[in-house]
Amino acid sequence: YAIVATDSFHSVGGDGAPRAVWTLLTLAIVTPLSFLKSMDSLRFTSAAAIIILMFILVVVILYLLDPWEAPLLRACPGGGGG
């Protein structure tokens, strides 16, 4: 998991920071979650993940349908929305 997360952070953050910085950042986020005594503590994290996935689903559907012909939803200039 740390390898996938580090690669994701590195690709989003660009080449400004070395890979070791992104690895340490990932471990700083994941390590405290692994020491929780109960899985009930992760319910808020799970809820946030579901909300984010729903948002992504809405964006994908809007991109697919593009009912308003919104230029914001275009993949590239002159590209089609669907």
C-alpha cells in the first residue's frame, strides 16, 4: 500500500520533492491508523472515502453526458464530451 500511495503522491506532487519525502509522508499518514485498537475508529475515514468516490462518480457521469455543453468538462480544447 505504501508503494502505491507513494507513487500516487509523487505523480501528483511532481518532481519537486524526492521520493523519500513522499514515502515518509505516506508512512506518517498510514502508521497511526495501523495501531488503532478497534476498527470502529475508521468509520469516519470510510465515510469520507465513500463521499469522495461518489463525487468522482458524479464528475464521470457529467463528463459522459455533458448536458450543458460546459467547456469546463472538456478533456482538451476542441475535444468532444461524449
